[in-house]
Amino acid sequence: MVPSCPTEGHPATRPPGHPATDDTPGHWPRPPGHPAIRRPVLRGDVSPIREVPAHIPRPPYLAAGQPRAPMDGLPVHEFYSGPDPTQEERFHIEVKETEQIQGMRVACQLARQTLEVAGRAVTPGVTTDEIDRRAHDFIVANGAYPSPLEYCGFPKAVCTSVNEVVGHGIPDSRPLEDGDFLNIDVTVYLNGYHGDTSCMFFAGRPKKRASALCKATRQAMLAGIKVCGPDVDFREVGKAITRSATEAGYTVHPTLEGHGIGSYFHGRPSILPYVNDVEQGLMKPGMTFTVEPVLVESPDRSCEVDSEDLWCSRLTSTPRGTIEDWGLQWLSC
């Protein structure tokens, strides 16, 4: 999947005759010598969990005894990627049969269609909760279950990560502003398989810095995908991504990583998007996994998980009380 970045939207609100500047989205030109300011994304209200029709099959991790919060860990299954795995466990990666691969293709196709539905809703003034509603309704209308919903307690159908939020953003009541950019991360569970994909979108007119970072992250993702093939060491993905990011002048952020996927949402292998020495064996035909690098503008990779929702990961580099580093993630399935 090659992501795209829609750029249509409404003009920023500003005094007549004062164009929005590249580094002050939605604001009039600042006095010389004053730093660019982008207000941090503030948490909005999260609406109640949306219902899924009873006839739609649920994934196994919703059964009794499974994790109900992030601190409980990930659901356990044969290809579970838990903390501190042994070398034998790291090398135990599923090789799918033709029928399983076809099931993955169908699920991924629906995920891509859902992403397009959600992306068309992105415009200044629209809330991420409304984007989630459209995605949720489309998924269940096609007989699938939105995989993130109640996965370890996550309350929504998709993740919407806006501006400095680098991953697992929870859709809420905050309206998008002109110049905002966000990642919409979609996963669906259809006929026993998960299909996972995401893309960056702009609300209104993209700024040059955001566009450049978006382009570089896309290229880094494609560089990581390009090296994949039979008998390739999984560590080559991180090397390729890092090389591409460095050449473009950006830093790979270690917050998120790719993962194995199939009848399970997350599993082995762990696709680390940075240079690493983690041995996981070699790629084999029939393996399915995601490639999802996060790039940021500076070497400062400070990041924290929201202490209240326990999901949202955001950059914390805040010189002069403003957030300047912007993080993007791309996911391919």
C-alpha cells in the first residue's frame, strides 16, 4: 500500500490580508525573532463505546480472562510477542498457507477502503470522534469488527494521532484545525483475519515542514519494504529505514514498531524500524508483518504515554513551552 496525503481544506482563520505562514499554521505572521508556535493538542471528551451488531464475529482477545488495559500486557497466543522472549521464541514466526494469505488480502482490502472513508472526512472543524464514527459504521456495515475496539481497553474503532501525537491517539471531541495533520490507523477483523493499514492526512492546507516530513517518512517506509524478501534478515528493515531517514535529515523514533499479523492482531516478528542487533531469523514466503517507521524532526526523541488514557504517545520536546517536533507514522500491510 502506497499512502497518499490529501491536501484539500478550508483556509485558516486570520485577519484580512495576512496569509498563514509556513511555520505558524493558522496564525498571522509573527514579529521577527519570535519562535514558531503551535499549540499542543489538548485532550477532548471521549464519547461512549459504539456498539457492534451481535452477529459480527469477535476476535479472541475479547473473551473472558484476556487483557483489559495496556498495563495488562498483550493477548497471549502461539505467536505472541511478549517481553524478554527467548531466542527460540523470537525465531518462531508463522508461515501462512495460501488460504490464509487470501484471507489476509481480503481483510487488508477492507481496511484500505475504511481508511479512504475516514480520510474523506478530514477537514478543519471535524472532530476525530466523527472520523471514528464513519470508520466504525463502514466496518460493521461490511460485516467486520474494528480490531482496536476494546483491545486491551482501547475505546474506539480507529486511532487518530494529531500533530505531536505519534501514535495510539484516541478519537475525541477536539475539532481539527487548519494545518493539523494526523495519522488514521485502521485495523479490521474479517473472517478470522486482521487487516491493518494507516495513512497521513492534512486538515486544510499542509505546511512545508509537515509536507517534507510526510514525504520523508513515506520514503523511509518504502525503503524498509523494498529490502523485504526470502532469506532476508529482519534487521535489514531497520537499517534501510534509518539510512533513508538520515539522508533526508530526520531521526527515527523508537516509540512504535512493526509486527506480525494474521488471525492475531499483534505477534512475531517485531519489525524494529531502527538499527538493532535483535536476531529473529530470516524472512520466509508466507510471513505477514507490518512496516511502520516513525520519523521526527530533531534528535530529541523524548516521548511519554498519556497518564490518564494510558494509550496516547506524544512528543515532549517543548522549548519555550511549545511543541516543535512533529511525529508521523506510516503503516503498510
